[in-house]
Amino acid sequence: MRYSPLALLPLLLVACTDQQPTAPDIGVAPAFAVAGQSGCFTPKFHAATVYVGPGLTFEGPVTGDLIGTQRAEFTSDAFTGKVEKIHGVSEWTITGGVLGELTFITELEGRNISTDRPGSPWWLFENLGTHRALEGVEKANLTYTGTFSLLTLTGDHDFKGVICP
């Protein structure tokens, strides 16, 4: 079994504190999540959300490798030129798909980029960002891309990543 150079870091740190390092246990699973091992999954799914209020709250169906709903509440946003930085939380209620039934919460960070350029509609934003587990799952490292319409107050986002229930 090959180890990455980073796997040796704990041994080096222990050696620097005048303590005796111990040999790594070859039978121990790596500390990172690997799809298909340790109950982790690499789903690809789509969320179509619509504004429901109050404040900046959106919700809608989740389809693909996960089936259920997403409810996103944005807690902050700030514009810098044509880019809006967003932050918030999402609650995922999964009722089917590769994970079965599961509810979890993620922290979201993203950017909404104005497409207001020749040949593109002023009301459409391109979106990209990440979601990270806050509670309900051991790990959720997700990325998303998609669009948000100011005319219809709807979002369409494609997600991929690793989820470890």
C-alpha cells in the first residue's frame, strides 16, 4: 500500500516533540473519504429552486442520484462589480436515490456572476460554489454550477461531490 507524503506528517510532528513515534497500522483505513468505501457516495444531482420567502429563502425538488428537496436560506451577499458573493445554509431532505432517506444541512458559499454582456440577458446570473456538511452527515463536499433568473426568481443547479452518511 502506498502512502502520500502527507501521511508521514504526523510522524514528523511527533518526532519533533521528543516523543517516540509509532509505526503506522497498515490495517487502518485512510482518513479521507473514498467513493465506494466506508459508505461514501459520489452522487450527481440537480436542484431546481424557486423563491419562497421570507428573506432570501429558496426551495425545490432534487432529482438524479438523490431524490428529495433542498431549502436554501442565504444569510449574506455582497456585490463586487458583476460578482455577488453569497453565503448561507441548505437543508436537504432526501427521500430516495443512492443515499436512501436522510436529512442533512450544509453551509454554502458561492458566486453569482452577471451575464450582462453583449448577446446575454441582463437578468440571468451564472452560479458556482460549494456546500460543506454542518450536520446530519459525516461529510458532504459538494460543488455546483448553474443559473439564477432575476425575472422568475428561480435557480437551476447541477451538483457533484462526495457524501458520507
